[in-house]
Amino acid sequence: MNTPYSIIPILSGTLLAYFITWILSRRKWISRNVHRQIWNILLLITFLFTIVLGLLLALKANYNLKFAFLDEALPVHVDFGIAMSIIGLLHIFWHLNYFKRLFGKETERKSTKTPEEKQVYIRKTPLLFPFILGLVTLTGQLVLFRDYLAIFGGNALYVGILLSLWLILTGLGTQLARNKAFSVTTIIRMLLLITVLPSVSILIIRVTHGWLFETGTETGPLSFAFFALFTLAPLCLTGGLLFPVLSQHRPGETTGLIYSWESAGSLLSGMLFSFVWVFLISPIQTVALTGIISLALLLFLRRRMKEIPLYTTSAITILLVFLFIFPPEKLTRASLFPGQQIQSIIQSISGELVITKAESQSNVFENSRLLYSQGSPSAAEEPVHYALSQLARVNHIAVISGALTGVLSECLKYHPNRIDYFEVNGKLLDLEKQSITIPDDSVIHSHRTDFQRWIAQHPARYDGVLLNIPPPETPSASRYYTQEFFRSIRKNLSDSGVVAIPLLSTANYLDPTTVRLYQSVVATIQPYFKHWLILPGNRDILLVSNGKLHANILTRVNDLGIMTNYIAYFVDESELVTRSHEYAEMMKDGVPTVSANHPIAVSYFTGFWLKKHGLSYILFGTILFVIFIFLISFTRGISRSMFAAGFTASTMEIVPLVLIQSAFGYSYYLIGVIFTLFMAGLTLGARWKIAEGPKGNHLIYRQHIWFMLLLILQWAIAGWLSPGRTVIYITSELLLIALTGWLTGRMFQLISSQYQPQTKAPAMVYKADLYGSAGGAMLVSVFLVPLLGINLTLIVLLMMHLLLTFVSKHRTSSVST
Amino acid sequence: MKAPSISRRTCIKTGLIGTLGMAFIPALAANDSVPRKYQREARYYKVTGRGVKCTLCPNKCNISLNDTGDCRTRINRDNKLYTTAYGNPCAIHIDPVEKKPLYHFLPGSRSFSIATAGCNLVCLNCQNWQISQATPAETRNQELFPEQVVASSIGNNCQSIAYTYAEPLVFYEYTYDSSEKAHQEGIKNILVSNGYVNEEPLRKLAKVIDAANIDLKSFSDDIYVRLNTGSLEPVLHTLKILKEEGVWLEITNLVIPGWTDDMDMIKEMCGWLTKNGFEETPIHFSRFFPQYKLQQLPATPAETLTKARNIAMQKGMKFVYIGNLPGSDASNTLCPKCHQVVIERKGFRIMQNNLTEGKCQFCHTPVQGVWS
Ligand code: SF4
């Protein structure tokens, strides 16, 4: 992009999108009202962003606000202004007659209702429709989320943003169905549209990313949220719209029934994706295949529903089959890797690995972030020689990840008896073996497993433990910085054994946020190790040991007669010694320690990362809080109880996920299991017969009490069982998740059966559920748990649920929003 | 039971007021929190009808009352411009002079290196973003006034003081006063800078500066705008002025894949340099590693750097080096006449020095530089 403002892409994108919705309305796939509502919402969104950013920029200019994110906001403000102007012009065209009348040129007013809208057919639609909806939207969600994270270099914050946006946009979609009736033909057309939307969205995301963002830049949270908002909107709005529409077409049946079928579709797609597709086919193939399956189901239904158009359905199927056979993975990824040839794209448990060649240099990217570029010896030499040169004799070494950098060859220079190499990502391990960065030496034993799990079962006496791990950007990455980890490592270390822990890349200065992160890690290791030392490097390295540690690395490496390419020539020993003393001076203040139940390091790292993008943790938290209040204010009457249920349910999914990841590391299968169990619980709960008994309000109160009891149970499990009693712990967590799903489904059924008017129940209750879940997803994963720890978070959540119960007015009717 | 309810309007109002309130308090507080003792009246500014106009760098910021310039280090107080970066460095290190990089200036010597917060550019690949994109009020600083800077450099056996890391031109007064005092004590001064400065202040500063490494970030105005928020012309002007003023000059060009690795552009840049008499000015093609916001790129391939070096030499540049590439022999200085290695370097270390009184030991050709 050579110009500061994206006039051409926005103009063409907006006009194209408008053209598409216009064509759809002309072809009667969507009603004209829906077409207009879409553009009204877009006008509102662009208007709100333009004025809020404009106001902030005006305040910046007047009062010299020094938030770096405001620098980023100017082009965003202008871009939104451009979009708003274009959409505004389109609105003027809609109201051309009004202006003509205003200026004296009267034209005949046309009826705004289409013949179809005047004549609505309430005909039952098959239950396979909500099933297809669940199948397509959930696969779309999983694949698109992975793709966003693969493109933008995901961290916990981005996952939170995506999840919240998805839920909020789907909630907005349900609004579009308000007060409207749709014919079966329109529903079928929307279903046909939704089968291709994930495939179209994934292509749009990849192609427009290259146009909109500067080469190789990490996108800030603000730009990311805007990008995700627009690229997720078509799929989420359509998905949200379809749910209440499908419910309307099952007159006389409960919304819970539709909810259970939709959940069943989601359940199937979650299972297929997590356990099968992710390992066998590419992202584009996955969405194409889901589309094909859905279209096949529609064709199957055609025997009963002649409205399903044979030719259109077949044509879309052929298109998707073509996309499945020839997925343009490399082509659409090319703009992300300028000047490089993509050698291969590998889907692994931790994300997408892309291997590229630039000239003859190999590069490996994980989720678009560089893991390794050939010919960079510092990445291997610093951790190995900083740690191992402390020892007179090295027998047994454990290396955790990072073989690609050449770390194992450096270790071999110490002639150890055995090196255990651990890489939990099987695809990465295969790659390392292929690229010969795991030397063919009998002392090296590679293990495709998690280091902590391994040492729990195979106690050892390591002289050196070298961690080549990412910074604590997520709870799963932060587990290597916890008390639990250091305790277990201590037991498996020789008397003077050394552990090397990489910290951040800080160049010539440690800023206060980084100091707090370091202080917290140092405070965490102190109960287990007598000595510690931080040495500056490309990434600063923390050495811990019960033997003495020294900063005169160069002398020690020379004394051992070890040849190096980087340390010998680029490291200044006197500077190393001076700076390690300076670092030690800064570590005096007491700060909270990192534990599995309180991954505080994640909040420090997130603070550091947000600062890079001109935001602060406080500002970010405040924004989240305001959005949360907005979401609550958009639900009314008893649907606010559904908001509370959705909120607690999503937190009850996220909390165990965080806990299990912090305690046991990244477990891809477990995420699949958690999701599947929740959806299974949800499906059952939504179908569970509610016994006749107390009045509706009391039943709802009872459900709330159950939700609060679940939170208390979660607190007990986290406190008493984690992480010592693994089997009972994980089983209890999984049971809790299934119960939460069941309770949420039940609550949905209960509230939607009592909601008045019944015609609005699906839209309002579903929307409340989605908004509540969005609120929970936003607050818990990136803010509450890292900052407060699990125990306090659960208490806060309990209080919030209690509060939400009180603010849920148990009027069965609602004021229309 | 009538449960309490929050109206949507109340929610929105309270939320917005809360957000804005929390957001603005620290921002408004930031300006004033640099103690007065670290502030000095700026030397280059004009009072205008709307406040003051800083004339130090090409950004030419118009700064209204209590406002700061783009570099975050200059504040308008009572319609006088003050620097808030004086005697409060946040980074102090002792580096080999080769790390600057300067290869033809006191090789093997140590340089007392300092920086305060602030910079007049915003580079997407800034290695020191925690300093450069902060205000002096936000960084952890030490107190080191010019006399102490000089005393510390003498105490640490440094032959020079380097004003470096972030951007020394935005702590101009501190750089100037320290340099002046250093000269009085026989210590040399090194400027490691983006070269984004106006002529008048630069000419004045050049009188007390002995060597400079100027970052010529690219040879395209468009890339300067997008990558660095600056422009090319002022930097080229700086190179010419430093040469005219007799400051020993070396140039660094960071070769970033997808941004500055276009060989035609490098050819054009080297053509300009030779045309303007910079043939004997050493140029360092530096290898890029992901930094700051430029995280989704590979390191620069060795072949790309070699190609750039070959182009520069073909264009007539006499001393062309490759930096940040361990194991490369392109960091040696070759005699421009007999092509023997006159200084052999590995990383920041001098392995052998075959220069006598600045002349090649083999053919006695003078090699440009400040050798003692
Ligand atoms: S030195 Fe700073 S205040 Fe002065 S013009 Fe440059 S950026 Fe603006």
C-alpha cells in the first residue's frame, strides 16, 4: 500500500459488497429490508468509529495526548470516514425520491414491500436446516480463527477479540430477523449463501490483508479488531439471522429444539475438525468440504422440498469441489511472505508452520512469526554457552524445543553422555529431523512429548536444562515460568545443574513493564534455587542454579576450548558483567510469583505488547468493561438471565482451558474434548424435558443458583485438585464443562418458552446468550485470570453472576431494542 | 420483587465517562513529570502567534502551550521551548566502537554510549522502541549531566562518547554541551543518528563532533514515509553537511526484505553517493532481524547483502562492509590499492591491524579514516 489512506480498496470493497447484497435482494435471496438493514448497520458502525476516533484525535490535538495508538488511529479514522461517506452516498440514492420531492420534482412513491414480503408462507422447514447452520458456522469459526491467528501471529488477546466479535456480530445478526417473516425460498437461499461464505471469507481475509497492511508488520489490536469486524461480518450476520428465522418456521415447537439441532451440527463439526480434518486437509479444503457436505444434505432434502434449486445448488457444489481439489493455499499466502518462495505449509497443533526460501536461506514461520532464519548463530549459542559454560563437566542435558536454531550442535561441543530433546509439536519435530538440525549422533534422544510430563514419569539428573520457549504470551506458554515447573525441574537437576530461561528481547534498555515481568520470574524461582543471573543477549537469558553462577562467559568458553562463531566475536564480556549486575539491582522489589493458578506473567507480557501498540493494560481493561456494559444494556427482561447464563458458561469453558494449559501445557486434543463435551451438554440440555413444578421465575432462579454452584465447584477443584491429582482433576473439569453445557441448554429452553411475545423469543434469547458469552470471553482470558489469578477471578465471576441475576428483570415481555 | 435495573443510556454514559476519564488522566499527567532540573531552554525555535515552532528538525513542529513536539522531548512552557532530555539518560553502556558501527575511527577502542528517550521518527523496525517511542518522563533514567558524562567516559577508559541508541539529535542541547566538555578533556564525540535535522543546528553541532554514523534508511521518499515517517532529502543534506564540516562519516543501510532490498534502489543510492564525493565514505549493509512492529519477515539472506555489496563496489564505493552477519569476511578493511587486508575483523574484534600511521603496510597507500 503506497498511500496513507486506502481510498481505492475501500471504495471498490464497499461497492462490491453493496453490489452483492443488492443482487441478492434483487434475486430475492434476501429481502430488500435485510439488504437495507445490513447497510444501515454498516453506516452506524462506520459513523460511530469515525466520530469516536475523530473526537479522540481532536482531544489529542488540543490536549497533546501521548497515546501511540492515536497515531495509528488517524488513518483508521480517515478510512472509516471514507467508508461512511460512500455508504452515506448510497443512502442518498435510496432516498432520491424524497430529495426530488423536497426540490419540487414529485415522483410516484413505490411500495417498499416486495410481493414476497406481503405474502409470507409459514411452512415447516426440516430440522436438518439448523443442523447445517451449526455445521457450517462452527467449521467456519474454527477455520477462520486459525487463519486469523496464522496471519496475524496470534496471542491470547487476539483470540479474545475474535471470540467476542464473532458472538457480538452473530447477536447483531439475530436482530436483523426481528419483526420479519421469511419465506422458505428465502431461507433456502440464505442457507446456500452460508455454505459458501466461509470459503469466500477465507479468500477475502488472505487477499485483503496483503492490500491493507504494510509488508511484514505486526498488526495492532485496534486495526486487527476493525479488520476482523468487517471480514467476519458476512458470515456471522447471516448465521445470526438464520437462527431465529429457522425457529419461526417450526411453529408450535420450542426454540430449544432448534437450539439442540444447531448445537448438534456444531458438535459434529467441532469433532470432525479437531480430531480429523485439522490433521488431514488444509484450511480452504476444510471449509470447502463442510460446504460440500451441507449442499449434499440440501440436495438430499430436495426430494421433500422442491424449493431447493437443483441447478444453483449443483453449481455451488461443483465450485466448492473445485476449491477442494485445487485449494489456492500458496497463492493466497504469497503476499504474507514477500520475496520468498513458499516451500511448504504445515498445519500443526500450535498453528500453521510455513517454510520459505529467500535466496538460498531457509526460514521457518509459525503463525507468520519468524521461528528461525538460517545463518543466525546467536539464537543457538547464547542459551547453550551461557548455561553450560558454568559447569566443569556436562553429562546429561535436556533441551526443550528450538533444534532448528542449531542448539543441539552447540550442546555437542560439551561432549555430554546424553541429550534429551523435547518437542511436543510432532510436525515441527519431523521438520527438524528432515532439515538435519537434529544431528545424527547417538547421544541425542528426541522425544515427541511435553518435557514436564516426561520428567514426572522419568526422573533424571540433568546438568543443564535449556528452554527455547516463547515468552509468556499465553497461559500455556507461561507454564514454563511457574512455581510448579521450577519445583519439578529442581527435583530433576544435579547439585550444580543450570537452567536457562529465555526472557524478552530488550536491546539497550529495560522498561518498567519488562522489569516487573523479570522481577516476577525471579521471585518465582527463588524458593527453589539459591543463585540466579540475568545475562543480556538477543533475548535476555535467566540462569538459575544451586551452584554458583558467573557472568564471564567468554573467558569460560575460551578456557573450555570451545569454538563459537558469535559469542567469541560479538559478545563484550565486561559489558555482560556490568549489565548482569545492573539487572540484579533492578530485581529487588517484591512482586507476585507466577503459578499455574495465577499466570501473572501473561498480564505483564500483554502489558508489554500492548505498550508496543500504544495501549495500556488499564485503558484496555476499561474499554472491555465499557463494551461489557453496552452488551448488558442491549438485553432486556428475562433475556438478561440468558445473558448471565451465557456469560458464566463461556467463563466456565475458558477457566478450565486456562488451568489445564497452565498445568499441563498445550493440549490440542483436550480443547477438542472440552468443546465437544460442552456442545453435547448444550444439545442435551436444550432437549431435556423441564418438569412441571414451580412457577417460571423460580425455575430460572434455581438455574442461576446452579450456575453459581458450578462456579464454587470450579473454585474447589482448582484449589484442591490442581495440578497434583491429574486424573481426578481432569475428569472433574470435564464433568463440570458438560454440566455447564447442559445447564445452559436448559436455561435457553426455559427462558425461550417463557419469553413473550413468543415470536421474538428465538432472536432475543439467542442474542442474549451470544452477548453474555462474548462478555465472558472478553473479560476472563486476557484480563481477569492473568491479573487476578483463578481464585479471585472465580470470586469476581460469582459476584458478577449474582449481580446479573439481580439486574435480570423477570418480566417475561421485553421492550423491543 | 422489583429488581434494580440499569437503563441503557445510564450504562453507556457511565461507561464512556469512565473510559475517557481513565484514559486521559495518565496522558495529561505525562507532560509535566520531568523534573525541572532535566529541562533546558531549547536552542532552536521561534515564537509564533500560535505558540512556538521548533526549528531543530525537518518536522518543524508547531507546539502550543504545554504541548510537546513529535519527538516527545520538547515542551512549550510559557511560550518558551524547553528540552526535557538533559542530563537524564535512560541507557548508558560501554560499547566497542565497531558496534556503532564505525570501522575507520579509532578501531578497537571503547565508546561511552548514552541515550535519552525520544525520537523524531517512528520506524517500524526500531530496535530501541522502548526508548525512542517514550517520553523522558516514562523511562527509568539516571542522572548524568555533561560534566559527569565526560568524567565517566574518562573513568571507564573510553576514547570517545557516543550519542546513540535512540536519536541524539532530539537531545541536542545535552549532546552539544557534553561534546563541548568532552573536547575540552580530549575525548572524541560520535553521533549515531538518523540524520533528520535542519542545517543550522547541524552545522553548529558538527563543530564538536568527530565522527558520525548516519542511517541512510533507504533511497526512496515513499519508503521513508511508510517505514520511518520521515523523508529522504533532509538525510542526504545531512550527509553533505557533515562531509563539508570535516566530520568523519560512515553510512549504515539496513537491508530489510521486502522493503529496502531492491537492488535497483541500492544501485541508485550508491550512484548518488559516488556522484556526490562519498566514494571513500565507508558504507555498512546491515542484516535485518525482526524487531518492533516488523515481526513477520525473515532475516536478510547473506546473498542479498553480498549482492548489495557488489553493486556498491561496482558503483565505485571503496569501503563496503556487511554487518550483523557472523562468519562473513565482508567486515575486513581492504587497501583500496593493493586489496590486501589492512584491518581484519571478526564481529566487534580486531584480529589484525596492518595500518601504520593510516597507511597500508603493504603498499603505503593512505587509507581514509581517523586511526589514532
Ligand atoms: S526536534 Fe522534535 S519538536 Fe523539534 S521539530 Fe523535530 S520532532 Fe518537532
